[in-house]
Amino acid sequence: MGFTGLDYLILVLYLAGTVAFGAYLGRGNKDINDYFLGGKKMPWWAISFSIVATETSTLTFIGAPTIAYAGNLAFLQVAAGYLIGKVLVSFVLIPGYFRGEIQTAYEILNERFGGRVRRLSALLFQTTRMLADGVRLFATALVLGVVTQMSDVTTIVIIGLVTILYTYYGGMTAVVWNDVIQLLIYLAGAGIAFYLILEGIPGGWSEVAAVAAPDRKLQWIDFRWDLSIPYTFWSGLIGGAFLTFATHGTDQMMVQRYLACGDRKKSQLALIVSGVFVIFQFLLFLLIGVLLFAFYRHFPMTTQMTQNDQIFPIFIVEQIPSGVSGFIIAAVFAAAMSSLSSSLNSLASSAVNDFYRPFFKPGADSGHYLMVSRVLTLMWGVLLMGVAFLARSWGDVLEVGLTITSITMGSILGIFLLGTLTRRTRESAGLAAMAAGLAAMLGVVYLTALAWPWYVLVGTFVTCATGLTAERILQAFAPKG
């Protein structure tokens, strides 16, 4: 059916409205407590919606249907692991964030180990977030490129600039409330797409089940004990739990949201509710992939795909009526910008609080730090666009994004657990532990066939074991006095 003038109008109005709304909400930002934490007055349910929107992104909107289209529903096992990981974060790590006044997660490491561990952890966070969210930016550019036939470079710049603008002006308040709106938009868009695909298949759901059965498309649980398979019951439940334990427990992008609640119990409630919500959300997007598989069995695709990730965008453009397709593409943007804006805000927060304030301008006034925060938001936006250009040749976007995150997060989670659960591990042992965790993960990625959901568990184990061992060695050789 094509992307018509009406669709373009809907998309442009949505993008312009997002920027205007962000600028409006940012009027009350007077210091970095407002800019990065929303004054610590955000309602728990808005934070819960924001967590879901942030962790979803375009990787889910177009990546999850791709996984089910090419495979089955086995990714649900990982989503179940996510819920377990969020419960662990709620009761193991969140209490520590409310024992004092902090701006970033890594300030806790400074109190427990020292500045070097804090800076290394913050640097790993920044590197991981930049790479993973550069992939997310490319994923959205991929969708827009399919729709408009513009080049990847052009679409990356358009998406990047829109996201940078509303984050620059609005800060955390704009990020959270735009997340709430964006969550509702992209769930509505996915629901409409689900209905239209199902309506277009002769025979409806019974035909979908008949077509899907021979290829086991509706299989969602796999008890095989094979560490090279990414989506099994064991890798999903255990690996998914540790991945979420790390990303939601030690990543500044998520920790900011807990702090923005201003209350430990409310932040715990927000996180656990988001874990339940996201399981049903993944089910929706995976089922869209199964429906697409059945649809194209009846109506073979005429457009040549260059990547599997294009399957859902092509359907939106070619099969969905004008106006509705514009709304659904706006939903794709909503999913992407919710993650990218959160990333920009958290990266700027870490850069200001973990590096700029301690080293370059300690004791400056609040206006100065607010100005620097906005400048750094612009800088990180440019860097994310640069990574997006490189991500064009990295493969299927969902697994690439999750793999990047999994490589470094085990080392970070390990040092947080050493800091939380032990009292004797000192800074030098902590640094050795983090280095060992990272080295182990590079070896795992390049020298083994281990599936990505296990990465964080391995990295965490190596980091903790090395830290405890290094501390014993240091104690054994310490001068006796």
C-alpha cells in the first residue's frame, strides 16, 4: 500500500510533539537533581512504565518478531528469567541506593572500594551503553529506511537529532513522562498490527496454528542442556536472571529511575511490576512473528529482504492501510526514543557526577553543572550516532544489542556483589577481579560456543571468585603488625 502523505504527516506531528513536550516539561529544571532525577518526586507507576519502555526499544519491536519468524517462542524463557533478576535487584541492591544521597550507582563503589573501582565501573557502563544503544539507534534507522527509502545515514541523523533535542531540554522528567506516552503508543501500535495480520490470514488463528505446528513455531520451552543454544529453559531462567540482575541492578540508566522515585519501597514495587508486564509484552511481539510466518506462507513476499529484521517493517508498509501504518511507524519511533533518551540522560549523569565534578570543577554552582550536563547530552548523542553508522554490518539487532551488554555487565555485577555481600575485599583486589572478569568474557566470546545468555553469569562468577582469592593473597602477604 505504500507510505502516503497522511502517514508522513502523522509521523512528523508525533516527532514534533515529542520535542515540544520535552521542552515544556524541562522548564522546571534548576539543577542536576531536577535534570537527572526529576527532583526525586516521580510516581512509582510512571517509573514502572518508564522501565518497561526503556528496556523495550526497537530491538524488541522489530527484533522479537524476527526471532519468532525465524525460530519460535523460546525467547519467553529469557523473559521469565528477567522477572527473577528484577526480584533479586529489588531485595539485594536497591536498599543500598537509599542509604545516602547519591546521583549515580557508582558512588556506592567509591564509598566501599575507592575512586579507581568507581571510575572503572562508570567507564564500562558508558562504553557498554554507547555501543548497545548505538545498535538500537541503527535498528530504528533500519525501519525508517524501509519505509522512506532514505539512506541509513540520513535516517540515523534524523532519529538521533529528534531524541537529542527533547532529552537536552527536558532531562529526566521529560524522559519518564515521554516514556509513559511512548509505551502506550507502541503497545497500541503492536496490538493493531496483531489484529490486522490475523485478520489477513484465511482461517484466522486455527490456520496460524496449523501452519506453525510442523515447524514448532509455538514451542516456548526447551529443556535441552546445551550451553551453545541461547534460548533454553536453563539459559533463559538462569542466564536471563543474571543478565537482568546486572543491567537493572548496576546500570545507571535503571538506577536513576529508582532514585527518581525518592523511596526504596516504591522503587522496588515499580521494578517488580515491570517484570510481570514485560513477559506479556514479549509474548505479544513474538506472536506477531508467528503470525507473519503464517501470513507469508499464504501471500509470498514480493520485496527482497536484505536482513530478517526487515520482515515486520515491510509488512507495515506494504499491507497496512494508510494512516494506520503511519501510527505504527510512530510507535516504532516511540519504542526507540524511549531507550535512547534514557541512555543520553544516564550517560550525561555518569559523565558529570563520576568524572567532571570530582576532577574538573568541584564545588561549582548548580547552574554550571546543569549547563555542562546539557553539553554532555549533545556529545553522547553524536557518539551514539557514530556507533549506529558502524552497526549496519553487525547482524540481527536484538541479539547484537544483548550480546554487547552481556560481555561487560558480569564484571560490573561481580564488583557490586563483592561490595554488597563482603566487607573485607579491598580496592586492589576489586580491580584485579574486574580485570579478570572482562578477560574471561573476551575469551568466552572469541574462543567458545557458549550462548550469550550465560555471559553475565560467567563474568560475575569469575569476578567474585577472583576478588575473594586476590584478597586472601593480599592478606597472606600483608606485613604483620
